[in-house]
Amino acid sequence: MGSIERLVKDFITELSEKKPYLFWDIKDPLSLSVKALVEIVLNRGDFDDFLKLADTIGLHRVAEIFYKQVSKERKIIALEQMHYRLVIVVP
């Protein structure tokens, strides 16, 4: 397992222990892809979760996943919940 994968797994483990409600519908949070993790944190997490995620995988990667999702016709990330995060994510 590469270092980024280990960091992501550690982040998921820590977050799921502190805030299990973020993963209420996920049987095995450690099996989440980075894309799915970004969607969960942006939709369900708070600002501190976002900052920790950006620190873990990089702000550029979070922004890349975010922009791919919001450019689709069916948006998974709820834009109305993103008003305070958009300022940070915009490159």
C-alpha cells in the first residue's frame, strides 16, 4: 500500500471513530475510494473535516474531484451546502 493510500485509510479510520454518523450508510468505510470519501466529507462533514481531508490528499485533488462532480448533470455534492467551502476550493 502506497503512502497516500495509508494516509487516506488512517484518515477514514480516525474520522469514522470520531464521527461514525458520517458513514451511517457505509458498511465498510475503509473500502471507500478517494472520490467517495471527498463526496462524503463535502456533503456530511464540517469545515474541520474538510481541512483535514485537504491536508491528507491535497487541496488540488479535492478541487479536482469536486469540479468533476459539479460539472456532471447529476450532482452528488450538494452545492447549496458548499457556500463556505467553495471559496477555499476554487483554484
